[in-house]
Amino acid sequence: MNTPAPAISAETEAQILDAVDKFLERDVRQHVMRLEHADEYPHDIVEGMKELGLFGAIIPEEYGGLGLSASTYSKIVERVSAVWMSLSGIFNSHLIMSAAVVRFGTEEQKRKWLPKFASGEIRGGLALTEPNCGTDLQAIRTVAKRDGDDYVINGTKTWISNGIYGTCFALLVKTDPEVQPRHKGTSLFIADKRDGFTVGRKLEKLGYKGIDSAELIFEDYRIPADQLISGEEGRGLPHALGGLELGRINIAARGVGVARSALELAVKYSQERQTFGKPIAEHQSIQIKLADMATRLEASRHLMEAAAKAYDRGERCDMEAGMAKLFATETALYNATESMRIHGAYGYSKEFDVERLYRDAPLLCIGEGTNELQRILIARQLIQRNQI
Ligand SMILES: Cc1cc2nc3c(=O)[nH]c(=O)nc-3n(C[C@H](O)[C@H](O)[C@H](O)COP(=O)(O)OP(=O)(O)OC[C@H]3O[C@@H](n4cnc5c(N)ncnc54)[C@H](O)[C@@H]3O)c2cc1C
């Protein structure tokens, strides 16, 4: 169960969102196209994100964060993603790692790690996926063996966001590879870069440029036992998946941001571009596209807000977060595709933003649990909550 988030006034939320908007317009928007096409990590922008406190957005104030609710946090993620989705990955993955420590860490772990996570001095992400498995995380092969006061870890993770520039990861391992059911053999560690932890190759991607995705290799990587989150073996998967509720709300928010941006570009372009003596916005087939995009966007935002509010009330919301993630990300893909078609050839040009949205949107349907998996989880919850 989540801990209810402290409420902030509507005025304070408006001030925070205004600061984010100003930052995006002043320090981000003008650099996006260059950084995106060069696939360059945005070091200067990350410094600005640190100053804004984004790396501590949902970390409680007593540990140096802003202590924001999921509702406010999702509005920030939407804004950032509407300008450049890659930036949201730099602080979202980091905050999912942080959320695992906030929710399941010992008091000692919280005091040691969270202030440095909140300031952005230590940044990182979540290391779950392996070359042989992503959806079926119980099949992971990375193993941690207890050795005195330490654990020694061997294995390989892949597709890890922030893998190169991040220095600390919530690392899912097997502490008992034989036990059944398989999830009882998993544990989650706070894994900081040190001897035995190397970064493999940087992975080349269709979109989501600028943010680093990499393989992480662990060879006789030795860390103190007090970096086992909660101090208890066998609870790794629930601890990792517990953070994913917020993770799915945040992916829904990214979907809303991308979908909104695609719609705004289409609304503008369709009034500028003329065919057969009138703006294309006056052709009925374009109007139908715009109406469908706007309606899906609105529905996505409602689902996102409902899931975030349930999370903030401390309720179980895996079904709500799953529905928001599923619908908002499919809407992002739909809106990006429709916006590209409305732009005609220019939608296919690297000089127009809509081309980036078209490459970014598919990732949202894969990350934080594929949309195929979301449907299965939603159906399971539906049955469980409505037993006859
Ligand atoms: C850019 C990018 C960034 C990422 N960042 C991270 C990160 O920071 N940390 C991290 O740990 N991982 C990360 N990932 C990995 C991501 O979480 C996985 O790719 C995702 O979970 C899917 O796993 P997979 O690729 O192994 O696909 P698979 O699990 O092999 O699935 C393949 C297909 O089968 C379907 N499928 C699988 N099981 C079922 C089932 N039971 N029923 C129906 N259909 C099923 C899937 O939906 C999918 O369509 C990232 C991936 C990308 C592309």
C-alpha cells in the first residue's frame, strides 16, 4: 500500500509548473533538435534540472526532496515530454529507483542515499532487464551470493536507461535461483559503480536519443550487505514492481505529453498549409483526424489524473495505472502517426519536430511493462476485484 502524499495548495502547484514551463522555454526547446540528431547527452540541461529539484521531485522533504504528489509529478512529466521526451527518462528512471528506497528501504538506507539522489549528485535508474528476458523478470540470471558482510554479484543487464552517465541503480538479482515460486528467489540492491561493475556498449535506438541506454556487466562485483533494499532477501520483484505503479503513471504522463505535442503541431500546421485553395484544416478528412486525436488525448489525461489521485490517496492502483499507461501510450503513437500524415512530406523531414514524436512514441508501448502485459494485468485485476 502507498503512503498518502502530502497535499500542496493549488497555488504552490501552479508556481512549480510555471517554473518548469519557463525552464523548458528558456533552456531546453531551442537545443532539442541539435541534441536529438547528434544523440548527445544534455549535460547543461541536466544541471538546470538539478537546480529545479527534479531529481528529488517525489522524494520526501525530510530526505531533501520536493515531496510532490504523483498528481503534480505527472503534470511535470507531461510538460517535459511535450518538449523532449528523452529528458523525462533522465529523471523518471532515477525516481523509480528512488521510490524503491523511499517505500522499502531501511531508515539507514533512506538517510544515506536519498539526500544525494534528491540533489542529483548521485543519479541512476532501474536495472531489471537482461538479454534473455524483460517481461518475464522471474527468469533473470544475475546472481548475488552472500560472502560474509558482502554480496558478490555476477550477470549482465541490458537496455538500462542512464547506464553510462548514471552512477547508481536499483539492481534486480537472484539470491536463490532454485526456490519456487521463482519470484521468492529475487532481491533488489542499491548498486553503485565500483570495481566489478562495468558499462558495456551504448545501444543505438530508433528514437529516445540523447539519453544513454547501455548494457551493464557485473563480474565478481562486491557490495556490502546493507545495500540490499529492506535488508530482506526474497522480496526483490515485489519491491521492483511496487515502484512500477508510479512508473506507469509517469509513462502515461509521457504519453499525454507526446500526444498533446503531436496534436498542437497538427492544429497549427493544418491552418497554415493550403491545398485546393483553402487551409487543409477545412478538409473534412483532416478535421476527423484532429477530432479523434483531441478526444483520445482528453481521455488519456483523465485516466492519468485518476490513477495519480488514487496513488496519492494511498490506494492500490495497479489496474488504474495500467489503464492510464495503456491508453495514453497508444494515444501517443496514434497522435504522432496522424500528425505526421497531416504534415505530409514535412512530417517525414528531420527539420520538423513531428518526426521525433513519431520515433519516440513506440517506446512508450514497450517500457514499464509492454502494452500486451498491461492488458493481461488489467484483466487479472478486473476478475480479482469482481469475484463471483
Ligand atoms: C529505450 C529503452 C529503454 C529501456 N530502459 C530500461 C531500463 O531503464 N531498465 C530496465 O530494466 N529495462 C529497460 N528497458 C527494457 C524494457 O523494459 C523491456 O524491453 C520490456 O520490458 C520488454 O521486454 P523484452 O524487450 O525482453 O520483450 P519480451 O519480454 O521478450 O517480449 C516480446 C513480446 O512478447 C510479448 N509478451 C511477453 N510475454 C507475454 C505474455 N505473457 N503474454 C502476452 N504477450 C507477451 C511482449 O508484450 C512483446 O510484445 C528499456 C527498453 C528500451 C527499448
